[in-house]
Amino acid sequence: MTQEAHVTQGPLTTEAGAPVADNQNSETAGVGGPVLVQDQALLEKLAHFNRERIPERVVHARGAGAYGTFTLTRDVSQWTRAAFLSEVGKQTETFLRFSTVAGNLGSADAVRDPRGFALKFYTEEGNYDLVGNNTPVFFIRDAVKFPDFIHTQKRDPYTGSQEADNVWDFWGLSPESTHQVTWLFGDRGIPATLRHMNGYGSHTYQWNNEAGEVFWVKYHFKTDQGIKNLTTDEANRLSGVDPDSHQRDLRESIERGDFPSWTVQVQIMPAADAATYRFNPFDLTKVWPHEDYPPVEIGKLELNRNPENIFAEVEQSIFSPAHFVPGIGPSPDKMLQGRLFAYGDAHRYRVGINADHLPVNRPHATEARTNSRDGHLYDGRHADSKNYEPNSFGGPAQTGRPLWRPSPVDGATGNHVTPLHAEDDDFVQAGNLYRLLSEDEQGRLIENLAQFIAKVSRDDIAERAVDNFRRADGDFGKRLEDAVQALRA
């Protein structure tokens, strides 16, 4: 948008529209006297300023975003009846928010941390949100552990700093984290830019077609710019020189017309395969090896428009994995099941009960027709329509057709351990990942891990942390043990 387009015609006004006579001097009782409470423009200005910030996200606070388009390049109607995936060449507007996980709103971009990859599709059937990361796995597999995990990553309530003791104590006692920690401390733990990293849906989701057939899917967004990463030393220097490096790079690349893009792929598993697959397909700490379910290319995602206002469009944007459209639904993934509640609840608290109706969050091609009324920032959009269903006044009615197909369940209720499949353990895929790395990549991974583990204050916590990697691969554990001991000597 040109600068001229931002020129405002007419006088400066109060929020109520009254013209402001003097925006340079407060109203006082005489020259040099105390300020008067009757200065409405002053009081309104200060009161609004005090409330300009909404609570930052508990996780994923530091973020950048951009608008774009998703273009379908393959007919996928054999797997899903989602309308935006119904016709080759069809384009859907999107908004993508990138973020770090652990840092606060003012933290640096170039840090070792997973990156959120939250994508909103403004489809003709409503908004579909795909809330993933730049890693295909995560640290834990059950949402009941998520608050504890995040407490270890955030500032300690006593010291006010992130503490290595907390981080490695939790990871050491939660061996399912070994796979993701191996990802995080490898080269991809610090992407050079947001454009030079992949994105993943991470969870397993359900697709269902017009015939009612069910498939389990995983999403992959492969960067067309190529993978580029920073070493720890490069990232430390960049964080000090330009803490906004990733946000700046994304904005400037779009401004100059160098639109970043990703090739979109899915792995597709027939529903019947899930019960006997060698890994639990709903375990977020596991991947589906590509030799078992090869990725299928289905589309292209391009980012081509920057937000006009970071607060209104990036900070107030909301994403929820519970925002599905017909033909797409959840899986029994226990982390996903917890997030179906937690994300929407966080937005209702942080932004407000009507957050879905802010411009960045509203559906584009359809209207949200609900009976929910009132609350903070309610705009009266329902006018005099009835706020109950069923009614005799032409109000919106249920369709009778669920968005996704039911999943069979059996057994007694209880706090059950996630079911194990034939090759499930917490270490095999971490070991596979280590062995895929080159010698140089392995060396950097071990150095990054050792530098952090060496900071813990107790030998038992350090030894337990190292032992998880030893169980993934003997060479991995031995080299890491030697490196930690050298640093702690």
C-alpha cells in the first residue's frame, strides 16, 4: 500500500468522534497548574494506552505472519470431500503465523527452539486451521504433561531465568522426548530464516471422502527456498545484532516480490492399517517412515502479502486445531485431543470471547451463523434474529452431517498409557535420525547437547539425560558422555 493511502482526511478525534482541539498540551488549572480530570482527550488517551497490550501467548508468544494462497495441484477427492481440496488449480486464501515456542514477546528470533507453523485456510466452508511446527514430532505424546513441560522451558519462578536443571530433569524423566530433542539440537534447531525451513502438521488427522471412507494423514510443507540453518555461534551473534532478524527477513522478502513458497505433501494411511502398523500412528513423538507411506504432492503454498498492522493481524490472530471443515477431522492422538480444547480456551481468555470475529480471524467466503451473543467486543451482528435453535423464524439449522467420520472405541474408562505397537519404544526413531546425519552434523549435535547438559548442577540429572541418548544409539551416547564430562571436569 502506498504512503498516500494512509493519509487521513479530517480532524483528529476522540474515540467517540469528537474533534480534539489540542493534542500537544494537557488542560490545566491555570498556566503551570495541576491537570484537570475534565480533560477527556487526555484521560481517554492514557487509559487506552494502559490497555493497548493483550496478554501475550503463554507459548508461541514471539511471532511473525503473512497472507498467501494455497493452490491445489492434485486431485485428492478419492481421500477427502473438503471443498477447498476438490479441484486442481483451486486457490484458497491463507494466513500463516510463524513463532518460537518458549521465548516471550520481546525475545530474539535466532534462538534454538521449535518454530510454530500455524496456517489458516479461509475456505468456502469456513476456516480450517492447521496448527503445526517446523518439526514432524514433539517432546511429549499426552497433553496432560504439556503444562509441566512448558514450565521447564519458561523462566523459573525463583531465579527468573530458564534453568538447565529444570529442562534436563524433565527431559531425562520423559524419555519420549529423546526424538524431538535430537531434532532440536541438530542443525535444524536454528533455521537461518523463516523462509528456509519446512513446516509440518505434526499430528495425525482424519480425511474422509464422499463414500464415507476414512484415511489418516500427515501434512508436510517443504520449503522451495531450500533448508538453511545457523550454527550456535552465528545465531548468538545475530541475536545480539538483530533480534528481529526472522521477522525482518520475511517482511522484506515479500516487499521486494520474492514470495516464499512451500510444496505441500501428505502421507496417507488407509484407516485399516492403523491397528497393526509397526509404530502407533497417533503418537506425536513418532514419524511414519517414508518407505512405509511415501509423501504425495498435493499443492503449493505461497506467501505474498504482509499484514498492515502487526498487533491487529499477527497478535490478535487465533488458530485452533478444532477448526475443521467437512471432510477433515481429528485422530485419537492424545496431544491433539488436548489441544482441541486448550487452544480455543486460550484465545477466549487472551483476546476475548468474540476473537473469531476480528477481521484476521473471520471466514472470508462464508458467514459465521451462530447463536452466541454478547460478551466483550460484541458488535451486534445478529440484529433482531433469534438466538436459539430450533426456531420457527428461519434461523440457521443443523445439517445432520458430521464433518468427520466416527472412530470406533472400546474398553473401560481410565488413565491409560498410550498403546504400544510392534516397534514402539522411545528411542528407536531418535537413533535412526542420528544415524542419518553426516559426521559433521553428528559432531555439532553432540556439541550443542553437551554445552547445555553441562550446565546442570547435579550429576544424576546429567547422567540420566545422557543415558536416554545412549539408549537411542551407543555411539551417540558415548560421544555425548565424553563431551559432557570434558565440559564438567
